Amino acid sequence: MKKQGKRDWPMTEKQANMYQNLWNQVHKTFDWRTHHQGKRGNERYREGLRAFSKHLAIEYGSKHFRNISDQHLRSFVEVSKEANIGTSTIKTDLSAIRKLHQLLPKKRHDLPQDNKAFQLEKRRLTGIDRAWTNQEVTKAYEHAQVMERNDVIWGLGLARTLGLRMEEATALTKTQIRNALTNGYLHLTKTKGGVKRDVPLNAQSTRVLQQMLHQSPSEKIFVKHGRTHTQAMKRIQNWIGNHHHVFQQNDVKRDHVYQQQLKIDVERPNLTFHGLRHAYARENYQKFLKALKNEKKARLEVSKLLGHGRDDVTKIYLG
């Protein structure tokens, strides 16, 4: 599998000034408080618009966003492909560009509203095994303990035992944890899309929460010493990215039904924080399936735990 690339294109001083002018236009036009996609979505839109602004400055010397056309988008997609940027990332970038373009006054051109013209590969959702094994989780814990990275240990624990997203885990407070240990479930309010949910505790998640409560010196557990919430997430993401080779097992063998049916090879990408949610989903699916004897009902229960209502998304988590 190709490693996700970067668009760290060098700029001259003149190009850097053009880029800054374009980026100022983005902030003037795009009200992040009104046109938001959630915290992670907002940051992804910013990243895409930064990259596009940079491309316009370097390749075209552009001064105004209102002059962009499909030609600029095609060029941006091609150089992104050459930089080995993933298809899903490029599609998100294009969504951000279109969103900005809709808000611009006095536009000179219309932009294509679908991605067919850009010949982007369809995102591969089956045949990819993102879930961590229990052995990988254990090795990651041990490595983080040696490095005295409690934030990593707690983050991994929350994702694996409660299925929390990165932004949900790092937003937890001691008050929430105390309430969870009293009530037997964790009440989540700062979630993707604002969908509140209650996640029941088990023995493993209870131990994780108790450890966090006793060892964390501050109410906002992951945000301390001047770090922001975004920085707290980035630190954990960077740790996994920099150290996954220590605990990742690329020769994992699983009994994939879809692999047998479709006769496809299962691909194992580099482990990510989100892969812990995949492992959580699969473990709970087996429990619900055993109890309910119905695949659809078992998936529905898993979707409630994960905090979304789409069966097709649940199937992706389950492989």
C-alpha cells in the first residue's frame, strides 16, 4: 500500500505573498462558525483550501478565487495524485473548494459538481482490514508505558473499550468520568454531528476510566500545559504514526467471509486510532449476534454504540 503523501510544495517569496492573499480571502468568505463540518471536518476543509490556495499561487499566480474554473480543479487534482494524496482526501478537498465557491460573490465560472471528470478511483471499502488485534493493542500499551505517555495509553483504552472517536476521547473531563462510574455508562455530548449517546461500561473500560480519574492532574484530562484540544489529538495521532511499526502485525490471518465470497485479498494499511473503533465494533457485533441471532439487529445495536445510524457504515466497521 502506498503511503499517503504530502503537498509541501516550495514557494518563492512572491508566491508566498499570493498564497497569503488567497488564504485571507478564504477566511473573509468562509464563516467557520456557520458553515461548519464539525471540528475534524472544519480542519480537513482548512487543509484542503490551504493546499488549493498554494497550488493557485504557484501554478497560476492567481489573485482572486472568483476567477477559478474547472481547469484549476483538474490541475490541482493531478498534482495531488502525483504527490500520492489519497482519493478520499482529494474528494474532501474538492468539497471544500465547491463550498467556498458557492459563497463567493461575482463568480466568473461554474464548477463541476461531481468528480467523474477527475477520474478519481472509487474508495475501496471492502478488502481492507483496519481493526487492531488484541496483541497489537497490548504491545502498543507496553510501548507507550515505557515512554511514559499516559495520553496515548488512555486514548487507546477509550477507543478500544468504548469505541470513542479521537475528538470524543480527548474531550473527556473528570466530571464526566465520575458520572460514568456512578451511572454505569458514559454520556457523550461532544460528538460528531452533535448526536448524543450513552455508551455502557464494561470491566475493561471501567479500569481505564478509574486510572484516568486517579492519575490525571487536571479536570480537562488531555488538555494541559497550554495545549489545545487539537494539539492533544495530534500528539496521539503522531505517536501512532511514528511507532506503529513497533506493534503492528502485517501477517494477521482472519476468517473473512467477504474474502471467501469475492475472492479478494485483504489489505492491511498502517494502523490508525480509528482502527480501534473497528476492533470495538467487531467485538460487540459478535456479542449481539450471539444474543439476538439476527445479523441486521446486531448491526443496529453496534451502530447505536458507534454513534451513527447508517447500516452501510456499520458494515465497513465490521469488514
